[in-house]
Amino acid sequence: MKRVHPGQQITDYFGVPSVEEYAAKVEKLGGKTLVPKTAVPGMGYFVICLDTENNVFGLWEMDMGAK
């Protein structure tokens, strides 16, 4: 797939039991939350984070009841 923007990056996602719990851990360890908990209806929730090395990554919580 061709990138729309030359500097566009890939975002890796990590499956976790609770995006809220793990986002709090990221922040406790010096990272930041860029996008707070967001629902994907019928699928789950995601949070986008930034680590201490300025790498962007996502957290994914599966929840078929997400609204």
C-alpha cells in the first residue's frame, strides 16, 4: 500500500486487557497518551501513546460490546 504522505509512519498495536490500565502504566513510566480511549463499535477500544524515545504505538482492548 502506497503511503499518502512521505513521512507517514506505521503504528504498531499491542493487545492488552485494559487500555485505561496500560495507558496509566505508560504515563507512570514517562510516556504520554496522544489519543485517549476511543471506541470502535462492536470491536473494542484503542489508545495511542508516545514512549520516552518518541515512538508512537497503540494499545488495543478487545470488547465486542464497545459503543
